[in-house]
Amino acid sequence: MARESFGSGFGVLVAMAGSAVGLGNLWRFPYLVGTNGGAAFIIIYLAFVLLLALPIMYSEFIIGRRSQANVFGAYKVLAPNTKWCNVGLVYVLASLCIISFYCVVGGWTLDYFWKALTFQFSTPDTALLGNMFNSTVTSSTEPLVFMLLFLLVTALIVMAGIKDGIERYTKVMMPILFVIVIIVAIRSVTLPGAAAGFEFLFRPDFSKVTAKTLVDALGQAFFSLSIGCGTIMTYASYVNKKENIVGLSVETAVADTLFAIIAGLAIMPAVFAFGISPSEGPGLVFITLPYIFGQIPLGAFLAIMFFFMLFIAALTSSISQLEVIVSYLIEEFKLGRKVSILASMAVVVTFGVLCSLSQGLLSHIQILGNNIFDCFDKFSSNILLPVGGFFAVIFVGWKMKKPDFTDEITSGGVHPFKRWFLTYVYFSIKYLAPVVVAVVLVSGLI
Ligand code: TRP
């Protein structure tokens, strides 16, 4: 059977941007900015995207498209009879860990979408909304139901395949996402008192920067751009040999960063306008925003749009996480797509239930001061992803032959780049990215 592929270059871009733009931008980015001192964090984040994330994206792209195989198979094709294929297993594990907590938050977004539809945010009391969030996530039933629903939609899209599933749905969802975030941002920045939010987002205060800021920014760059666990590699394996690897990677990074900034503008000015502390943490989106929506004209309507947006943003990302695992099962175990999805879902649901219950019933289970949910999040974002990304650049920079690198990145000469640019890209893959990842990882662990 012929391998599946994307139908068009635009389809690849929306699928990649769909993977990148997600809860990382809307839920994680604002609270990391909030707890790490605002603009200084953003600047460090941008530096990581440029210096690190792009070389890793190119590398994943090169490995995936050249091999036209799943993450495990890719290393087998390009480095036969070596241990490299084990790196692919790290990616499958990382994807499993990520989707397992991601689907929990995905469930919360659906839950809150429902709450918005039924106008449950009209209370002028943040304490009540805090309680609402608390009782929602700590319940042993409600979040599980929404989590399963979220996974069901994810599975159905992945079931339909690359072109008729992932590409088709992200093409519709991504434009909606951008329109909604812009509408919410316009509302937020035009609130009286919004200026302080701007200042927080754009005036850097480097005195707040610590080693933790660096680790957080690094983890966020990996998480937000979906790098380090083979998502891009997997999508790239469905991309034809003519598409421009550099162009698609840069466009994805720009779309994701732009979206994060607009999301920051949608959230921070409103937070300041209402005198709320930006370091509210993970509750920012689920407590602070509903409060604000309850206070402003047309807020109920904005709330519906916002949580719908959160849901589709999460969905276009979760499908990319699932596809890594599913393509691995299909190709390495010769299973059908449906069976592969069912098998992955069995594991994801089990982990997901544990992550969800760790907010309440199982909150006493702590590892190094983190509940199960935070363990999945931190272990994958701050360790597995950087390690996975590290091996991708090492592979392209040190294992692959330079002519093969040049051939792939120029798409066999279809997209010739200036010599200095290729030299820079190669240098960034071979030296820059590995050194920076290693330094931040090691300093973070210490
Ligand atoms: N990037 C997505 C977000 O910002 C999440 C995501 C999708 C992801 N695929 C990934 C994160 C792979 C890490 C690895 O929400």
C-alpha cells in the first residue's frame, strides 16, 4: 500500500502550525511569562526559538522526509544496524507522556466551553470562580468524561488519516483560531487600564531571571514548537520531496510565536485592567479569564469563543501527538490504523486517568514534590524533549553525510539557498544547538 501524504504545501503548513499552536501558547505561555517576570522571559524564549528550535526543526524535518518513515523506522532507514533507532523509542515515550496530560487539559477546555455556553461565569466573585475551577479539576468524574470526549475527537480525526483527517480538519480550524484570538486580543487591549499589561509584556526586567527562567524558557520553546519528540519528523515523513524545509519550518515558528504574543495580548492587558496578579499560575486561563469575561460587555459571547478556541487549539496539537505513536505502531508492527489507535488509546486513557485524578483523589501521590500530572509535564517537557531534540541535531550534524544534508535541505536543489545561509544552518545544527541544549539541560538538573 502506498504511504499516505499531505495534499499540498499549505496543508503541511497548517498541520505543522496546528501542532505547534496549542495549549502551550494559550495556557502555558501566559503563566510562564507571568511567573518569570514578563518581557525578560519573552526575550529569552525568542532567543531559544532562533538559536535552538529552528535547527532542531530542520533536523527533524530532514530525518522525517528523507526516510519517509515513522520515528523508529526513520533512524533505521538512515542508520541501519545501529542503535540510533532507540532514539525513536524515546520519541514514542515522550509523545505518550505528553498526550497523557495534554488530554486532561484538553478535557478542561471542553468542560469550560460547555460552562461558557451555559453562562456559568456571570459571578463577580473570583473566589467562587477559583472554587469552580478547583472543584472541576479535582472531581473524579467530570474531568474524566470530558477527557474521554476530547480523546475520542482526537482519535476520530487521526483515524481518517493524513490528508482526509489531519490536513482537512486543521485547514478549517487554524484560520478560525487566528480570527478568534485576534478578536479577544482587541477586546483585551482596549479595556481601560490595559496599558500596564503592555508594559509587563514588553518592558524587560532582567533582575528576575534565574536558572529556572532559562529551563522554563527552554522547555517552553520545545513544547510550544512541538519539537523533540518526533512530531515534526512524523509529519515530515508525509511531505513530498519538493517542499521547502526551511520555509515551512520558519513559517511554523513564526506562526507559533506570533500566536503566543497575540495570546499574551489577549490575556495580560485584561489581567492588569482588573488588578489581578499575572503570576496566578496555571489557573490564569480558567479562573482569571472567566472572571474578566463576566465583567465586560459581550463577555459571555467572548467566553464561548475563547474556550472554543482553546479546545480546537488543543485538538490540532493532540492529533499530532497521537500520530507519532500510531504511525510507529502501523509501520513497525504492521497493524492497521484502527487497531493502532485503539492500542495507543488504551495506554493514553490509563495515563490520562492517573494524571486527571492526581489533581484530587490521588493528589497525595507525590514524586519530588510533584503530583503525577506535573511529573508527566516536567519529565517530558524539561527532560525528554530536550534530549530528543539533542539527538536529532547530533544525528544530522554528526552522523549524516554532509552532501545528504545539503541534498535534503535544498530539496534536491529545488530550493537552493545562499552558501553562507547553508553554512550557518549546518553550523547551528552541528555545534550551536547541541551545546546550548546540553548547557541548559545540565545547569537545570544541577
Ligand atoms: N505544541 C503544542 C502546544 O503548544 C503541543 C504539542 C503538540 C507538543 N505536539 C507536541 C508538545 C510534541 C511537545 C511535543 O500546545
